[in-house]
Amino acid sequence: MKLFSPSAGGFFDTHILDLAIPDDAREVTPAHYAALFAAQAQGFDIVADAAGNPVAKQRASAPFSVLAERHLEATRKTRDTILNRLAGIGFAAMSDGDSATVAAIAAARLRLLDITTCAGVLAAEDLDALRLAIADEYAQIAATLPEEAQRAFAENLQ
């Protein structure tokens, strides 16, 4: 038999010998037990309700600031990869005397360095808006570059 203890916040199995079971433990039917763990596998937490019975509760998501920082860190890594690719293209353009490409890459570099602090990113109030702002900024920057340099974005923003 399975028991749930609200004070311990967990389950106990009466088939385990010498198990100290809290006094507030109550029986949980096999069907309810299975349903709770199926819900837990889908991202729910098992908690005690007001009466002390186990229920599945939607797990609270991390605050936007935490999610945003994770996404911005990933953006910085992607940006660094793009910058590295653009540096190679810019160096080749400089060797070839292609001053227009060199100037375009230099301008794109400055915008890329500011991608995590541009106006759209700072104005984002949720993760979807943040993703959209970053994608929009990448698209705007890429559009200013010659086709070869645009591939640095296409290769890294899939």
C-alpha cells in the first residue's frame, strides 16, 4: 500500500519493513498514485492540497529575468561565432582590396557587439518578445552585408 505524508511531502510504501511512517500519512489508491507520477513526468510537481492530499500542480516557470539571461548567454555565444566568421571574411576582403565589404563588416561588428543591449532587446517583457527582438536585429544586421557575409548568419542561426 502507498501512503502520502503532507508533512514529509512524499510517499511511503508499507511493504518496506522498519520504515518510520509519519502520523499524518494517508493511503493513496494505485490509480491516483499512477496518475500523480504520470503528471510529474509531464513537468508537474506533487504537493499536498489544503486537506493534505497529494495533487499534481503545474510547476512554476523560472522568472523572466532568469530565462532572459539564459537566452542572452546563448545569443552571445552565437554572436561570437558569427563575429569570428565575419572576421575571416573581412580579412579576405581587406587582402582583396574590397573596402566596401570591409566597411560593411566593421559596421556589422559594432551592431553585433551591442545585440544584447539594443532597444528591442531591452524593451522585451517576455521570452517570445526577446527572441523576436534578437532575431529581428540579426536580420537587420545581415541585410546590410554582402551575400558572402550573410552566410555567416545563415550558417549559425538555424
